[in-house]
Amino acid sequence: MAEQVNDIIANCLVPAKYDYISLTQDTLTDTWIFKTGGSSGTTVSTLIVTYTSSAKTTISTVVRS
């Protein structure tokens, strides 16, 4: 049975329930914001993925806050 979006249980990188994800991209970074309560809801976690070059072929770091 498939889970509903609002019932997604987070993995190790996002240890909270969420029902909305946004992505902002820059030259060397991607910022993923996970929220509960939709796009204007409460942020439960942020992941920042940093790459070694603008080609974004190799990840340098992943930071969660």
C-alpha cells in the first residue's frame, strides 16, 4: 500500500515528517528545504549540497540544519 505524501517518514538526513520540498540552485550549491504544512508551513530541515565545480558532477559536502 502506497504512503500518502503527508505520511512520509524521513530518513537519516531528514529526521522529521514533511509534506513539502523546495529546491534552490546556485552555481556550486543546491539547497533543499523540507517543510510540514505545505509551502508556507514550518521548516523541519534544510540540506545544503555543495559541489566541487559548477558542473555539479562531484559532491563536496552535504550539511543538514
